[in-house]
Amino acid sequence: MKRLLLIAGALILCSSLCLKLTAQEDPLAGLISKLQQVLDNYPQEKVHLHTDKPYYVVGDSLWFKGYIVNAEKNELSGLSKILYVDLINERDSVKKSLRIPVVLGLAWGDMVLSDSLAEGNYRLRAYTNWMRNFGEEYYFDKVIRIGRSFPNQINASVNYVFSKTASGEQVRAEMQYTDSEGKPLSSRQVNYSIELDNRVVSRGKGVTDEAGRLTVEFVNKQSFLLKSGRIFTQVQTAEKVFQNKSFLIKATNSEVDVQFFPEGGQLIAGMRGRVAFKAVGPDGLSRAISGVVKDNSGAVVKEFKAEHAGMGAFVFTPAAGGTYTATVTFEDGSQKTFDLPKALPSGYALFVNNQDDTDIKVSISASADLVGPTPVTLIAESNGVVKFAGRNTLNKSNLTASIPKERFQTGIVRLTLFSGSMVPVAERLVFVRHAPTIELSISNNKQEYGLREKVEMSLMVKSAAGVPATSAFSLGVINETKIPSDEDDETTIFSNLLLSSDLKGYIEKPNYYFSSVSEAKDHHLDLLLMTQGWSRFTWKNTLAGIFPNLAFKPETGISISGTVKTLGGKPVASGKVMILASKGNGLLLDTLTNAEGRFSFDNLRFTDSTRFVIQARNAKDKKNVEIELDRVPAQLVTKSKNSPEIILNVNASMLPYLRTRQDEYDELRRRGMLRRNIVLNEVRVSEKKPAVKNSSNLNGAGRADAVIMGDKLQNCVTIEQCLQGLVAGVVFRNGIAYSTRSMDTPMQIIVDGMYVEPDYLTMIQPFDVESVEVLRTIGNTAIYGMRGGGGLLIINTKRGESNYAYTYAPGIVTYNPVGYHVAREFYSPNYDDPKVNKSLPDLRTTVLWVPHAVTDSSGKAQMKYFTSDNPGTYKVVAEGLDSKGGMFRKILRFTVK
């Protein structure tokens, strides 16, 4: 065996060993030079949010701390000064969006989960404007559950049974309804409508049985197109009174997909290779499997079994010209056969052993035709930096290398093998885990406390060598008896910054690999990296000089900018522009336009609900000009990669917490302290129909099957993107709208009373639209005759009234941008203060939330707070970073009686 010669260090390319070859003379030098160009010109950021608890109910406050770090060292980043945090519901609609100032890579805020939110699965998404250049794989994206405890007359759950029929995939949905005390709602009328990908496939009504159950069946006749959907139900609670409940349909079949991944990327005939595999159900979650590998004669050559999360691996040597299949056995005993990747007659194989504590062991093999004087190159890259590059010739069919792990930080390392022509031929991801460089210790003055007793907490942050360290961290204390959680399910600073943010696709329980670390978990993590995709730069693009298009700049503050033009469209040079905050903080600024008519007001600081009036004049102080403000398109909402975490029965999954909150509401009501707007036992909510202005609807303004107001059309670039999924029964193909009632006839588009072609829809700017009226049924389309045969979309544009967020008048523009979110201070009562009303019930489940805590020069921090009226096991969770990028997370539990 030959040892691979080390020829490159951290970022210094083989200076003396390669005779100081330039990038033009040596392809390896050129490759690293191009990669360095990516790093220098396109620095990347990561975002992590630490939330106070894992799930919530309507009425709670969601508290969070944001950490913005650079991807290279995981140190707090100074690139972006604004963080965006969105709350997104199951239908991919943004329910709340915050713009938060970032100070030294840190940001914090909160969201009040208002009574108008429905129970369900929500997403908490966080990103910076700069991160939008590189794709949503970089965003922080976490699924949170929000339940409803009061008022909630009905709890509902569903179970699905799948089967195959000649006409398609048959689904039997077994729904059950109970009251808030768990008693079945029997003999209740239920109206239901079943949608798959926004297309109604079935509707009807039924009556629940004695157990509160109702079973409905439907067939998905277009399984190649329709993948998921929802069942909408209306349950009778009293005479002519119904309550809405909906159920998610994650899939319409139970088929398990099994994929096989040869280590390095390919199997080579006649060469020993390792194959990893992963089994995933239609809901995106793993399945346990076992099976055998058979050759083309039917002989069994290997047995295998999943070790963790549907993943496993086996080693075998494929024969030249042979084909192989895997017969897989599932948990229910059924079997299915899958083809293994074909073995190539020529190529390279990469075999990696990551079990050693100090070195990564790499074995490189090549087919006989590739053995010779042409060298191969192995590059190891971590966090976007080349930390190792080695080159040697394959005079024999195999050579080995040992790469010291001390070269890398804790995290993912990408090993790439290049041929003599510097073409990547094999790749492998490994995880290097070092002992923590920083440690946090937490201690209380006691191990056991009473109700409303003061807790004195001491925290100390030290390096691994015992040197005190200055750090920034967030800390939350919850009553774990009331809010039980599983540490493997948590999204932590380790699992997010070291794993999820660097990989494509969904990772099931990523914190499993960081809690109670063991050799078995390290092995399972290695299996994950053999079966999971890579989301950062690709060598193919780097070699071709294809770099990201930087359409979004790092934000150092809020800016309002634009162009002043004459009414004929020419730029106005040296024009006078003044900005006045007509509502809010009274800001007044002015500036002059440049030769291109451009102006900008930078580093503005204002909060939400601040309205600006922008006035422009030309150099002669005339107002016959127009102002075009720059508008950064809002971030689109796409399907979350974490959708497998969506739970079908949200309330049922968090019953202990719901019962706790119900008890709290009952106590508040008993004391007469419950808010009057939710004190009634029975509440019938009626939403006021929106007033439609400037309508050209021949039926009358607002007389339509659906009305979409302009405030729902702000988070997209084009109208069809806005309306896709927002309007039931309307689908879009190539930018043209079709009603599901007449899929072959495009819907007629009417803009301010003018009939236009169906493809005109793509030319309409969403922020110019006041409302969209959707006409689909015969009662609304009949008045239009033949023009209404396919349905109509009546688009009414804005006319410049002063109440709009963006209005136009010559020389004046009013503008209402999103301002900075002002974080509230978490309330923690001080019972030592005689002014505190001690007669009020203290029903906190989040007992303490400290978003921004900093240790002093001695590495210490002190906190004091009081327990609540709820006994149980209290859980303290602290997360943070030191100034050198060292991450820590610590959990402490204590008892309150």
C-alpha cells in the first residue's frame, strides 16, 4: 500500500513541494483558487433560532433568540444587520412576519399567537436578505405545533387506511370527534369536502356513530399528479351551528421507497464496494426494513437490515456484467424488489473509515484500465475551506491515506476524488466530532423548591482548558411536567448549525446525533451522510466558473430608495427629495438625486405602523415628476423540506399541555379574570364580507364565488403565484388560469372592466391590485354569456386612495414599509416586591425567558427568578456561542413541590 503524499495545508497550496506552480500551470492550484474566489466573494451565513418551548397553544407568546453566524467558522457574523422571521401555516400562507435588527450577530423577538390562528402545524422560518442569493436550503425552518384549548368545543383525530383499486389509489379516512372532556360526539351531522392539491375530489355529508366516528372513502384517480391534500369538515354542535375541523392528507398510498447509494457515487465491477440504503414512507418518515441482495441468477449474495431511521449499509463485490436486485421485506411482512445501481466496468471507488479518533482513513481503488502514471487528487473541504489536498499516482489498484482530524473543525467534511484531468469522480461526506471547546455549567442554590420560591442560578462558561470565556447565550425555563418533550426532537444550535443547514432534504430527528453521543450514534450519523444530499456549492459549477447571482445585498439597515423621473420617463438629475414620517417617530430628511435620478435614504430606524410621505421636485422646484420606489420582492413560500414532521392530529399530540391550559382558563374564569371576548361558552364568529371598491363585476361589487383582497397578494412576484392554492377550484397552467369546472377553457380575465387575453395575467403587478373577484358557478357567470363559459377573474386595481400602503400621485408617494419589530420584555414576577399583587394566580408554563444573556470577563452570569404556582419538574435550557465560534447547550432539571 502507498501512502498519499500531503501537498496542501489549510489554504496554502503546496508551495515548495509543487515548486510554486501558479494556477495557470497546475490544475489543482487553479481549482483551489476558484474555490477561494467563491469564499472571498460569496461569504455565506447561517441562522439559528432558539425558542422557549417546543409547542404552543393559541393565546401563547412565542419567544425566540436568533444567532447569525458565518458558514466558515460558525462565529457570530457581522455581514447582515436585519433578520426576517416568518410564521407560516399549513397552507403555506405567511400569518406573521417580523423584521428584526441584528446587533453583533444576535437578534431576539416574540410573536403573540392570536385567537384568530387555527390549530395546526406551522413553520417558523428565519433568514437574511443576503441568504436569499443561495437558496432556501440555508434558511432556518422549523415545524412548530399550535393547539387550541379554549374555546375548543371539539377535538378531532383521523386515521387513514390505503388500498389499490382498478381506478386508482383508494383512501379510507376514519375520523373521530370528541368534546373537550374526551366524550364522543355521537349522532352529529358532518359535512365534508376532500381536496387534493387544491382540487375537489369528493364531497358529501354523514352522521357520526356512537363512538363519534365517521368514515369516508375516496379514490385518487390521478396519483401521478395529485399527491396530498386536506379534508375539510363542518361538525354540528347545536341546531344550525357548526364548527370547522380539517385533516391533513399527507399521501394517498402507503408505498415505501427504498434507495441505494454506493459509497463514493458508483459501484465498480470486480471491486469491493459499500452500499448504503434508506427506506422512506410516503409521509417522508423512515421505515424499518430488511432484505437480501440477489444476482441475476437468483442466488442470494448478501443480507441486510436497517439499523436506524430506515438506514443501513452492506459490503459486497459486484461481478463484471452482473446485475443485482434487492428483495426488501417491510414491517407488515410484504415484499418488494428494487434494482441496485449497475456496476460500471471502469472507474474509481472511495472507501472511508471514520471510526478512528484521530484520523480519517481513506482507501482509493481504480479499475485496471485506470492504473498508471496519471495522478489522482483527494481534496477535503470543511465549512467552505480546503483543509487538505493530496496527490499521488495509482501504480497499483489501491492506495490509502490518513487525514488528521485535527485539521478540521467539528462538522461535515466533504472528501472529493479528482481524476488526472481534475474531474470529480467520487465524493463522500463524513462528520468530524471533537471534544467541546467551550463548556457551560449551571447550578442552583437548591435542588428542590416550593411554589413561588426564589431561584438563584449561577452560570459559568469556560474553555476546555478551564479558561473563563465571554459568551452570549439565551436561556429558557419551562415546566416540563406540563410541557413534556423529547430531546431528540428538539432543534438545537448543534443540530442546526452543524448538520441541517449543510444538507439537502429532510433529516429525521437531527438532534438524535448530538444528544448522549455514543459510538452507535456516530455510526448512524455516518449512514445519514452516505444517504443525504449536499446543499452547498458544487465542484461542477466551481470548475466552470459559475457563481451565484447576487441579486440581494447584505442589509446594514432599512433603506428607502428609488428614482425620480419626468412624466415622460426621463431621469431627473439634482432633484430635491424629502421624506417625512407622517405617522410614527416624526422623521424628516432630504437629499438630491444623482445624474441617473437615483436617491436613497439609508440606515433608517423605525417601527411597524410608520407611514412615510416622499415628495420630489425637479431642479426648478416643479412637482411635475413621478417617483418610482425600489421594491424588494417578498420571499416566496415554497414547500418546507421538514414537511414530514407535520402531525395529523395536532391537539391529540399535545393533550397534557392542552389540559393544563384548559385548567388555567377555568381558573381565570372562576376568578372573573378571563378576557370577555372569549368568556362565552358558545361563540359564533361571523367574518364581515370585505368591501370591494372600483369593481367592474356585472353581478355587483363582491357578488362572486370568492373575493381575494390586495393585502393577501403581497408575498409573491406574479398574480398567478399569489392565487395558486389561494382560490379553491382555480388552477394555473403556464401562467393561464383554469376553473376545475372547465379545465379545457381558460378563464376570462377582466382588468378594470376591460377584457384581456388569458396570458395577460402575467403582466399584472400584485401590489397594483385592490381585489380579485372569482366567478366560477353558473349563477355568477351566466350574465357574461359565452365569455363566462370557463369562469372569470375580475381584477380591480388600486386607484390611489390614501389608506393604501403604497399610493401614487405626481410628485408625492405615500409608503408604509415594514419597520423594525420591538421585542417585548418577558414578564417574570418578583414576589419580594411588595407592589406585586400576590393574589393573582401564577400559571406560567414558560417560567423564565432571557433572550440576551452575556457572561462577564470571569465567564460568570447570575440570574434570579421565582417559581410559579405549578409544581413539577422544571427544565432549564441554555444555548449560545463564545467569541471564537464555540457552541454550547446545557440542560438542568430541578423539582418544584
